[in-house]
Amino acid sequence: MITENTPHDLESDFLVDEKESVLIVDDNSTISLLVAEALDSTGYEVETAENIHEAIEILNNRKHDLIISDIRMPGGSGVDLMKYCINHTMMIPFIMMSGYADSDLIIEALNCGARFFMAKPFSLAAMTEQVDSVLSKQRYDKLHKRFVGHLKEANRTLEQRVTLRTAQLVKMQDAIAIALSGMAETRDNETGEHLARTCEYINCLGNRLIRDGIEGSCLSSEDMDMISRAAILHDIGKVGVPDRILLKPGKLTADEFEEMKRHTVYGSRTLKIAINKFGEDPFLLLAHDVARHHHERWNGGGYPDGLSGENIPFAARLMSLVDVYDALINKRCYKDAMPVEEAEQIIITGKNTQFDPALIDAFIACKDDFRHIGSQCS
């Protein structure tokens, strides 16, 4: 396994240190000896057998890189030896030789996978050339297989590192989000439960959108997970709103409402500082969009920038719907909780005016899930 702390010389893994071995099987010992001497002189390790039974005994003790076998021999043919190797998963290349013009056996040998056929008599140079050719191909296949194995292992190691780093990054993002949102929670006791519910609502809507393809095919569960985590930061700008406005137990005046609206600007400004400092991290960018634009309206009548339609970031459109829904069904310092059926009707009526119509369709499809989340997270 390749590790960060251990230098790894890939080239050394692909070097062939051992001599390649050849088994010659022929009942004619003179031919076996001549071929063995020729191959030994070119650097191959050679062993001989006079019949397939002797060859099988040798192969059961040691696998060879190449077998050169006569086709016709007493006690069994070279084709029989090849079939034995195949049946016992010995994937060894064969070169067949014969002094007989036995076309049926030759064709059977080639059909079984023999790499080459040489008719006796043959020159030792021609035999050596064929052995070099077959073993060069065998060598290439081994090196290629080894290289692919190393590549797969390197990819697995890289994937493990990416997974680990991603998990660490998510934990760090969550820690930052919780810390920042906790600042707002100290100002507003309702914030903590509100955050838990809105995250659940967003995941619920996201799963519906992905399942039904309502919002396009580009959404993934990973996208929705990041949006729901970034949504925790949507109200961090409330730390800049005075207590007399944030905690006022009644309707805000026009001036007070203008100041309350500025929490979107305060929050986005805080996150923009982080983005400028640490770069355009996807999580921070999502959190910025949600914090600044979760009070925009589909028809352009929202704040702070008066964006409309798809110009409103998708994450902010999601947050807008779940934020309003949760505010309606829960008690606030300035109002009582609304019956869930009435809240649902208000949300649905906001289609094409306050809310993205595609999100309303998804909301309608999972109203029961919203009711369950609202009751469980309260």
C-alpha cells in the first residue's frame, strides 16, 4: 500500500529479477537437450520431461513461464497436457512442435490456445526467436497487470484520503456553523429549535425534488446535505439587531422592521469576510446566499436585493419556504402558533408570488412529513 510516510519506488515493482523458466516436454531426449542448451545460453532457466505424466509432476511442484511440448508422445499428447493445465487453472502459454503432419491435432492445439506451432525439424534460432516473442508478450501482460494493480491501489488510497479529508471538512464546517448560529441563539431562545426543524424540512423537500426530478436532474443528496447544513447560518445576522427590536413582544413599527430586515445584510457581510479570507469555499458560498437572500420573494417583492424567480439562489428559495412555514406553526414573542392546516394554505397560496412554484409542488407532496417534523422537533 502506498502511504504518505513511506517512499515507494514503482519502477522496482516492475523489474523482473528471476529468470524466466521453460519446461520442454518431448519423448525425444536429443531434441529436448538441443533446445534446452539453446535457451539456457540466452538466459532462460530450462527443465525437461519425457512425457506428460512427468511434466505434470514437475508442474505440480513449480509453475513455469512457458511450455514447449511435442504433440504426439506415448502416454498422452501435448494437447492433453494443455487441457490439464487449463483445467487446473495453470495459465501457461504453450509452443507446440511435431514431426508429423497431423492437421487435426495441430488445429486442436491452436484452438486450445497454443501460441505457436513449429514443425520438426526446425532451427534452434527460430525456436529461440519464438520463445523470446511469447515470453515478451507474457512479460508485458504481467507488468501491465501489476501496473493496473498499483493504479487501483493508489486510487483506493486516494479515495480513502479524500473521504477522510471530506469528513474532517464537514465536521469543521458544522462546528463553525453551530458556533456562529449559537451567537444568534443567545439573543433569541427560539432559534435553536427553529434551526433543527428547518434543516429537517430542507432535507425532506430535497429528497422529494431528487425523487421526482421537480427541480432538475443536477441535485444530489450531497448537494442537499450541504444546503441543509449551510441553512443553519441563515439568521446569524440577528446578532446585529438590537434586543428592543429582536425581542419586541408585539408588531414592529415601519422603522423597526427596516432595521430587522438588515439582519440579512449583517449575516451576509460576516460570511463575506470569511469567504474573502479563506477563498470561495462551496459551503461558505451557500451559507452566504442563504443568509442574504432567504427573505427574497419569487415575484421580486422581497429583500434585501429585490431578486425574483430563478435569480434567487436555489438554497435561499428553499430556506424561504421552510422559514416561513416554521414561523407560522410555532409561537413567537410577537404572536401565537397558527394551526398547521392554516399555515399550509398560506404557503400554498404563496405559489408564484412569494415562493418558487416547483417548491410548492414538492411541499404539497410531503405535507405529512412536514407535520411530523414539526411535531417531533418541537
